[in-house]
Amino acid sequence: LSRSAAPDNPGILLTRVEYLINSGRWQDTDELAGIFATLRERGPLYPQVWAMEAVWHGLSGEIELAENAARTGLALDGGPQIFRNMGLLREITENDQ
């Protein structure tokens, strides 16, 4: 699958988000805002959406938005496990104490 074949597919969009964040290219584009708007609409029940949004806001220095995204994702079914698998749960827990 590709973005041309399935432009609103959450799996495709999350892959693009991971690429932009991991490559550091998120700093050079405003693409993530649009992707996350689509993901919030198309995949609001996927904890991965909220975990990646929390990462993006954290990297951007938008701590309150990062915390809100993390809380939303952690409240979803499977959320804590997704955050733990991504190595985020421990960091969030330690920073809240």
C-alpha cells in the first residue's frame, strides 16, 4: 500500500509520521499537523495515533498538548501496552512523579 493508493489509511499515515519523526524531517515541514488531523478523524481509537502525537508535541516543546495526547491514548483499550512497547510509558510515569 502507499499514500497514493490509500491516502487516509491510518497505518499508512502512521508510517509516514514515524518516518518524519525518526528522520528529523518533521522540523522542515508542516505535514504532521494535517496528518494528525486526519488520524484524529480516521483512527481515534488507535492508541498509536495518540502516542505518536504525544511524541510530536513533546519534540515540539508543546508539553500540555503532549500530555493530553498521552492521556487520551493511555485511556484506550490496549493503550498502556502500546505506550510501554514504544518505551513511552516509563518516561511519562517518571515525569509525572
